[in-house]
Amino acid sequence: MNVLRKLQAGALALALGTVLPATPILLAPQAANAAGSYIKLTASDLSRDRQIHLGVDKSIVVDLPRPASDVLVSNPAIADAVLRTSRRLYLIGVKTGQANVFLFDSSGAQIGGFDINVDVDLTSLNEILRQAIPDGTVRADTLNGNFIIRGQVKSASDSAKAQQIVAGMMQGFNIGTVDSGASGGGAAAGGAKSGGASQAGSGGGASQSSSSEGAQSGQSRIINLLTITGEEQVSLRVTIAEIQRTVVKQLGVNLGNGSADALTSGNFSANSGSGTGLSPLTFPINTATSPGTLNLSWSAGGNSISATVKALEETNMIRTLAEPTLTAVSGETANFVAGGEFPIVTGVSDTTGTPTVTFKDFGVKLAFTPTVLGPGRISLHVRTEVSEINSAYSITTSGYTIPGLNTRNAESTVELPSGGAFVLAGLMNQQTQRAATGLPVLQKLPILGALFSSKDFQNAQTELVMIVTPYLVKPVSPQQLARPGDNYVGPTDSQAYFMNRLNRVYGAAPAAATSRAGKVGFSFD
């Protein structure tokens, strides 16, 4: 009796299946896993289109309500189907993709079919992401063989870490080709912040690429949609200090012959003693010569002897200080230039002879790219340059003079906390020059040799220091910011003319002394 009822129920279900229109039913992989990767179908299930989800290298056992003799798989490279018995079917996921499975009875009639969707089982991957980034909410999904990372993290380093984990897991999944030519490390933060698509690299980094390129090349990509919720703006203060000190010492005597008639008035005269035919000894001072130079001449009759005595000691000191400050978002580059431009002739027209002029920058230049790695950790790529025009390096071509530049630059990538400072570059340069000229043999005479020689000494010392300090910053109210011209009030006419003031000065009256109530004072025994 029970057997008869089962046959009647099966026949009724089959009849209803032929009458009712085919409607797809989604069998979620969670339901299959809950049943131990086992699905038991009824006769009505075979008459409808099915969609079964499989994981890569995973299998599902399907019990059939009717005997099947043959099975057909549209794409064996995606999924495989095996009939061990007439009522038991084994479905195996081979590679990500889609395929169809059709079942036939002994007479060759189709008795059912399935739509197989093979995807990656991300249960273990999401668990690894949760353990590796406990402060964030990161979840990985797949779409057409591509990995999508969603959620929120607190820093760019967490975003790069999630991308590295997914890229490492991709090597173990049978999902096709994975691009390994992408750059690593730094670009991962940019991809995470902008939400662009990026290709997985062997080093776990990422670089932005369009979706069409990945689809055409057949490469699996990582689409990073993570949102960074931490502080991302970095303010950089650079202090550039340079001191140049130059010491010049010159001492020497230069003898020459001339005529006494060339002497002019205004010379200091002194009697040289008695004698016949001797003219007064003169000490002319030539104001056209450089400082520290004294011209002497002595004449007797028609002959004269002139000498130039030069004694000079000069000390120069130059102090240069620049403190540029820039603010940029994590992963972006900021540039700063404080200086000027000078023209350079780059060409001359053949017809009109008009020169083509290009302007070149000089002064203080600063470019930096910050990357916020985490709370209190900033990766900083800094390039700074200090340049000034130096005519000593100038050249002349085709009648045009092109000046040269003194340039000091430094470029480095460092990691430091917010508010920490480091010396980006330091330079201590000392140049010493000595020169001695004079008459042969005579300049080597003791004591008297100083009258026939001159000596030059020059010592130049330069010290340059570049100090960099980054800060994590965030916007504030405009009322909390002060401008350089705030609270400036110009002087009155009387203050400007009679008191020589450039701005008005306000005197603050001292606070009035308050009396204390009670027994206050000193206590004596």
C-alpha cells in the first residue's frame, strides 16, 4: 500500500512538472554545505532549470528520483559530472566559470538538466582577512574570476595587507592566469583610496588598470574597493639652513718701473734727506685700485721705481634659511617652489634672428609624497632642492650669456612617526686655496724676499642642513587660524613722522593689584 502511494505521488509530481512553466530555483552553496554537500532531488525538480553553485575543487552528491544512463557536460574544463549509479550523480568544480549538465535515460530522452556556476570558496579567505585585519571590516567576493575587496580599514597599510593576502590566495586557486607584472607596495594605497581596479602582483602590490584590459587579456584582477577611514592628510615642514663663511687674506709687493713725471698732485711727501738731484719721496694713494692696495713710487733724476703694496683681510658670512610647509593627502604628491626664473636662449630664428627664450626655475623646491601606514606611522618620499644663480658657471654662446646655477638637492624615502624630525641631508664643505707669486731667487731671500713676492690665501666653508618634520593633520574651523596680517593697524601721521613707527603700538595697562581678605602675611613666633 505504501509503495502504491509513493508511485502515485511521483506520477502526480511528474504530471505537474510537465504542465507548470519552468522556473529557475537557486540552490545556494550554503544549503549544500549544510547538508554535507548532498542534494536529494524530487521528480518535480528534474523538470525545471536548476542553478547549482560549486566551489573550485569541491564536489556535490546529487540523488536522482529517476534512473539516468548518460550525462553530458557542456564544458568539462569548468565542471565534471560522473554517474556511479543510475540514481547518483557526482558534480565536481574544476575551474571558475559556468557550464550545463544534461541527464538522459536509457532510451536517450532528456530527463533533466542543471546550470553549474563554479566559483571560489572564499570562506577560508574571509577568515584569514578577519584575523589579519581585526580593526577593519574586510570581505572578499568574486565576479567572473576577478576578486573584489570591500569594507573599511583604518590605514593604507591595512589596505595593502588585504591586497597582499588576496593576491597570495589567488596563486592557490584554479582560476586561470594571474598577472604578476604589477608594481608592489606603494601603489596599493592609491588603489585602495581611489577605489580603482588593480592587478595582483607577485609581491602583493597593486597598480591601477581598467576593466577592459583585464577582460581582454584574460587575467584575474583584484578590484580594491576598500575605504580608508583613518587620518590621511599629512603636513610637511622642511627647514633648510645654510651658512657660508669666506676668509680672504692677501699680502704682497709688486715692483715696477715708471717715470716720475707720471706722478700727480695730492701725494703725501716726505723729505728723503740731503743729496744732489734727489726729489722728494712720494707715497701716492690710487683711489681707483681695490681696497687694501697702496701704490708707492720713488724717483731720482729721470729714473723712478714704483711699487704696489697690497694687504687685505676680508671675511664674509651668508646665512640662508627657508621653511617651506606643504599639506597633501596620503598617496598624492605636493610641490612647492619659492624663488624666481631666469631666461635661457635655446635657439635663434634663421630668418629674423630672434632668439627663443626658455625660463628656468631657481630657488627652493620641495616635492613630497606621503603614505599613512597606520596610527603614528608615515612613509615619506621627499625631494628638496636649493639653487641660486652663479655667474662663475656662466657660458657665452652666439653672443648670449647663459648663467649657471649652484644646486644642492636631496631625495630619500623614510618612515617616521607624526611629529618626528629627521635630517634629510647634511653637507659640510671646506675649500682652501693658497697661491704664492714672486721673482725667482729673490723671493727666497730671508726677510727681503717678502719685498719680491705676494701671497694669497682663501678659505671657504659651507654647512647645509635639511630637516624634515611630518604631521598628521585634519581640517579646523577658520576662526582657529591666524593670518600674517591679522591685528595689523597702520600708524598715525604723528607716530610715523615724529616717532618713526611703522605700525601702531598698543600699550596694555598692568593688572590692578587686588587686596587679600583675611589673615594673610608672615607669622612670627
